[in-house]
Amino acid sequence: TDRIEDSVDQHCPTSVVNATTSIALRANRVLQVAMRETENSEDPIYVDRVGEAVQRLRSTITPMVADAKNMVLSMDDPNARNRWRASSRDLVGAVSNVGQVVDPSYTPIRPYQPPHPPLPTTPSAPTNH
């Protein structure tokens, strides 16, 4: 999505279209892999959870592509860009959701958080001199 942002800033519609196509193809690849996982599972709860995540992802691809197209047609319209950003965030969230359902150890990229402060040390026992 950063590449699309840069392409819009540079008024380069071809790059926006190419990057959007790449994102849509990758999202479809995630769908295929997730569906293959359900075919290999005998756990009905897992299959249902993956199916729900797949449906959510599937419902985000077309709106993102449509919003990107509208953004290309109106590159100077901040509202078109904001709509694309929202639909792009939805798609990224849906991809992350599929990852979490398919592999519970999957950890989505999170914003930077500073490390925790060190734990306090216990005072040492008094020494007898």
C-alpha cells in the first residue's frame, strides 16, 4: 500500500494500477491457501473459522480495487484517497485475520511499543560484619 501512496503522490496511475493488481492477486493467493487448509482438515470448527475468515477477506478485495480505480480517476480528490485507504486497511486486516485463524502462532505486525522496564530487584539480605 505504501507503493500505491507514493504512486498517487507522483501522479502515476499506471503504478497504482499495477500495485493494486499485485495486492488483489496476493489476497486471492491467501484465499486459495486458506481453502486448501480446510480441504486438509477434519476439524469442523476449524473449517468453519477458516471459512468465515475467507468470506471476510473475499468481501474486501473488490471494494479495494474499486476504490483504487476511483482514486486513479480522481488523483487529486482527498476523499477518494481516504476511501481507498479505508478499504485497503480492511483488506490488510482481513488477510491478517486469515493468518491468525489458519496458524494461531501467526503474529500480525504491530506498531512499535517500547520494551517493558526491568523488574525491580529484591533487596539483598543484610550481612553481618
